[in-house]
Amino acid sequence: MNIKEIIRPENRVAQKSKVLTNIPTHYCPGCSHGVAHKIVAEVIEELGIQSETIGVAPVGCSVFIYKYLDIDWHEAAHGRAPAVATGIKRLLPERYVFTYQGDGDLAAIGTAETIHACNRGENIAIIYINNGIYGMTGGQMAPTTLAGMKTSTCPFGRDPKTAGNPIKMTDLVAHLDGTCYVTRQSVHKPANIKRCKKAIKKAFANQKENKGTSFVEIVSTCSSGWKLSPVEANQWMEENMFPFYPLGDLKDI
Ligand SMILES: Cc1ncc(C[n+]2csc(CCOP(=O)(O)OP(=O)(O)O)c2C)c(N)n1
Ligand code: SF4
């Protein structure tokens, strides 16, 4: 096989998921959103539910996720995705419904919608991309920003005395009776990507059994907001984010 034949899409060993469109994503190099999109698409393809899935898109860097995954979508106002997903799922209970939200969207402006959807046990999946910062708007402090972490609005580092403590949404929702599956994952290494994909698959599959709300946090990088290279961002995440946001299942019933 010559080089031209090798690079033809049909001859590649690893094929792109058919659920992903051919539109190039707008994410910065080293951003976790692209990998997270890829595994959500693969899960939908592997479960054979492309025509039955409805995603609810957030406000944040992933606001254009509806351009990248070829499924039905609904855009929600900032933070309101779990409320919109509730309405969709109740009207169309046979559909697989999920939200995809950043930490600014889910843990700041959307805290109430998140907590109450989880408390009601809405039969949806929530995918929560926690990069500890408001990426889209210029790297401001989020409720999830670590103590001491520098952002554009706390250039000397977050001071919990004045700015409060970083919030662990995943731990909070694990305590609610409405959640059936709560887990914290990452996508920075192949083994983690595999585990995260399994978790997302479970979150979708749980809907078939009407078990309640599945919540998958993905501890993520924002290389631009953190002002680090892609490699440095992964290292920084391992050294600083994981000790505070430890990976693993918090609840699985
Ligand atoms: C009602 C409202 N308030 C504020 C904003 C501005 N805004 C847009 S995105 C965003 C934060 C997004 O951060 P996050 O959810 O963490 O996503 P990321 O960009 O990091 O992926 C904010 C505050 C808005 N669009 N609408
Ligand atoms: S600003 Fe951050 S979250 Fe947004 S695309 Fe860039 S790296 Fe990703």
C-alpha cells in the first residue's frame, strides 16, 4: 500500500465515529472538550441510538457542540440545561436525553437546576466538564476554582476567605436520592479515556432501566484559561485538580 492509499479514510485502522460531523471543532489545543465529544459520539454509535438521542447544549466553550455531533439537539439558556432536559424527557420518555455542561454553566448559574433535576431523579444523563474556570469568557474564577489557583479575576490566587471554597458538585449530587450513578472521570490518558467512555455508556444505558439521574463529571483541562501548554495543563491537572477532585465512582445503584 502506498502512502496515498494508507491515508484514505477507509484504510485507517481507527475510524472516526459516524456520529461526529466533519466540521472541525473550534477548541484550543490541549482542551478536554474535543476528547469528551469524541467518546460521547462513540457511545451513541456503539449503543445504536443516534436517531433516539437528544442532547441539550450549554452556554460556554462547548456551546457549539450541536455542530459536532449529528444527533437531535436543543440549546438551553446558561445553566438551564437540566430543566430543558427534564421537559424533553418527560414528553419523550423513549428518547435518550443528556446535558453537556461546563462548571460555570452547571455549578454557578445552573446550580439550582442541577440540584433539583438530580433530586427529582429525572431519568437523564448529565455530563459535567469541570475545568475549574470560565473558559469561554476569558478565564474568570468559577465556583470550582481551586484555593490558591490564579485566574483573570483572582490574579493572586483564589482566597477562600473572600471567594468561598471550591464546590464539589459531584459529591453533592451523590447524596441526593434521585441519582443512581455518580462518577468522576478524566480524559487525559488512554486508560482514563476508556474508563470515562464506559461511564458515559453506563449513564446512557441507565435510562433504559428508568433508574434516575446519572451524573458523569470529567475533570478537564483549559490550557488557554490556565495559560499552560497542553502537556503542562495535563501535568497541572494531575498534580492539583485530582487531589481535590479524586477520580472514581461515588455512587452506583
Ligand atoms: C445569563 C448569562 N450570564 C453570563 C453569560 C456569560 N458566560 C458565557 S459562558 C460563561 C462561562 C462558561 O464557563 P464554563 O461553563 O465553565 O464552560 P467552559 O467555557 O469553561 O467550557 C459565562 C459566564 C451568559 N452567556 N449568559
Ligand atoms: S478556552 Fe479553555 S475550555 Fe475553552 S476551548 Fe480553550 S481550552 Fe477549551
